[in-house]
Amino acid sequence: MELAKVRAELEVIYLELEHLESSDVHRIAAVRDQLGQVIANLPSGETEGDELSPSEQLRAAVTRFESEHPTLARTTEEVINALSRMGI
């Protein structure tokens, strides 16, 4: 999957999170913030020192809401896998 397509899919997920109904708005906001950071950092694809890669950051965020939103979590995991295959 090319980077532009990954970025587009991440942006769709980001927008869907804004309209997602959840009992834990703070958790969804945290995931959305994390996803926004990942999107912002995509062009460089670089990490420094002990920082988590964008894929690792997203995986950590997804585990926080996957029980309430399994479909969104599954879609996000597919994007994460694509990022990993691209070395990001």
C-alpha cells in the first residue's frame, strides 16, 4: 500500500473518531490525538532513539478502544499493518 493511500485511510479513521459515540469520550479523544500525531509524522517516517514508531503508537491507542469499537479497531489494524510493511 502506498503512503498516500495509507494517509488517506488514516484521515478517514481520524474523521470517523470525531463522530463516534462512546461511553469514554476521553479515550476516543486520546486515540484521535495520537492518530493526528501519526498522520503529521508520516512524511519523515523517522523515529528518534526510544520513541515508538507510528505503527507502535497506533497499536497502543487501538487497544484502548477495540472492545467498544471492533470494526474501527480492525480497520485501523489493517492500516497499521500496511505502515509496518512500508517500514514506517
